[in-house]
Amino acid sequence: MGQLYLNKVRKFYGHFEVIKGVTLDIKDGEFIVFVGPSGCGKSTLLRMIAGLDDVSEGDIVIDGNRVNHLPPVKRGIAMVFQSYALYPHMTVFENIAFPLRVEKMPEDRLKEKVEGVAKILKLDQRLEQRPGMLSGGQRQRVAIGRAIVREPEIFLFDEPLSNLDAALRADMRIELTKLHRDLEATMIYVTHDQVEAMTMADRIVVLNGGDIAQVGAPLELYHKPANLFVAGFIGNPKMNFLPVTCTAAGPEGVTISFDGQSVLIPVEPRADLVGQPLTLGIRPEHTVLGSGDLNITVIPSVIERLGINTIAYAALPTGEPYCALLSGSAPAKVDTALVTGVKASDCHLFDAQGIALERRVELTAIEPLAALVG
């Protein structure tokens, strides 16, 4: 079992509250990703689960047992850090075997477990080499092997890929996802990289200022963000936010006014919205050249050509930044007016407090990446 329950967990450093009463239920075998900007508390929360930082208030419960006062070694967890933390004078075999030697495991059993883990991680031909002879990705696999060999109930990863180059990070994302599928273990993964979060997680926990902004499957957070913070954090390039005014609200949705245009947005209405300022959210990838239900003319100041896509950056007359993600061959030019359109059904609406009005979209049931790779 690898079930974890956080019950109103709080962390203070002096009078400063870093974690603000987080409650979260993680099921056995889930791949959970903590994501958020620097300083949001994601690594602190992970260290509290690991037992490396004390809990100021609340409970950490693993498989029904409160573990607040247990040392890390007694919690049934293993942690992989951002730094590989390998012993440079030891071989790959001895680095992986180290926790088993601490437990005084018999040599024949130890050898069997280390070789089995090395085979899973494709390190079986590297067992006699030292870390200095390995690539960054191989060193990270050794660190992961040292965690796997203990057969923990829960794996904790603290930004394990941040020291790797972009291509290697992509490869390691796939390897970790396959590993989760093969081990069927509970994994909690901290990252600031939303691509890692979207591609690896069963559920994403978005943290903001020490509290949970939203928990959900990757596509749920993408299509139905609960608030402005999540909407702006999930998605790359980030969502455009435009000030609009509500002119009507009825069974079919909410009608907004923007730049002389009136558009019906299919969201759940509220009685008190008419006449109120709202925020319209448009993802750059939902814009097209030409007309749509809502049309926005911009003059790009920067154009990025990525081959598969063209990204146009501009500012609206009201001062808000605006980004359009277009096809790679889009005829966009700097300082030349560009007419873009968006469908009403692709738009998001947020009230004056930044809370999303629920969109009327059905989320397609797509299996997590773990079920699709390998």
C-alpha cells in the first residue's frame, strides 16, 4: 500500500506561514505532481512528507498510520533529490546497494536486488563504473535505483530532472512514466515545469502561496481552471486575459461586451453578473487568422517562428499583452496589423474575484501518459 493523507498540514518558520492548512488525499499507485511558482511551498510540503522538515500543525498519514514524529527511514518512503547525491568513490553497484548495506541485508539477496533494479533502469552494463564516468541521465537513474531498491511504499521526487538538458529531460520523463507503470507505486513529484506536470501526472496539485489552488487531472486543469492563477499558470504560452463587461446572463450563458462586440460565452450564469466587470481568458492556441465569434486586431511587436508554429506577441490598445499561437506558415509580420479570431466555446470567463465561471465543455476521457507509452 502507498496511500497518503495530508490533514490540515501547516508549516511555520517563526511567524511566517509557509504551508497554510493543506488537505490532500493521495490514492495508492497514483502519480501526483506538485507544481507552482518558486516559493509556493511545493518542496517544503514534500520535505514534510519525507520527514526532513517538522510539521507545525496537522497530520501526515501513510497507510492509516500517523507518521508526524517518525524519522524518514521509518516512513516507508524513498526520496530522489535534484542533486544526484551519489558517492563518487563508489561504483554504480555500491551506490545502489548502499541502503541495503545499511540494513545489513545478506550479500546474495543484496546482489540479486541490485542487479534486478539495474536491469530495469538499463544500468546493468554500468555496475562497475563510477559516477564520474556516467552521463547526467545515467547518474539520475542511479539515484532513482538507490530509491527503488528499498521497495518503498511511496517515492518522492524533488525536481529530479532540472539539472539535465532539454532533450535528456524529455527522455527521462518517458522513462519515469514507464517506471511508474511497471512498479505500480505511489509517486509524488515536485516540479516548476508544467510540461513535466501535464505529461506525467495522474493528478496535478497546483500550489500558490502555500495553499492548494486546484487539484485535478491535467486536462481538467487545462480546460476548466478554477481561477485566474491556475488559468495563467497552466498552458504555454500563457492564457491571454482581457477586461470585459457582462451585458446579459441567461440559460444559454453569459453575454460579454468587448471592443464594441457582443459575444455569448457558454458558461454557467449567475444572477449578479449583469453590469459587472469580468475577465475573458483566451488561450493563444485557440486563436486563428481571420474572423471568429470574437475578433481581435493586433499589431505584433515580436514574431517567433518555431517551424510547426508561429507565435505573435502584441499589446492591445488598452495595454494588455496578447499572444497568438498560429500555424508555422502564418503570414504574420512585425508592426503589421493582424486580425485574429476565437470561438466563443473556447473562451474562459472569470468574475471580479478571479473565480472561473464553469465552462460547458465535456472533457474527453484520455488515459494518462503512463498507459500510452512503451
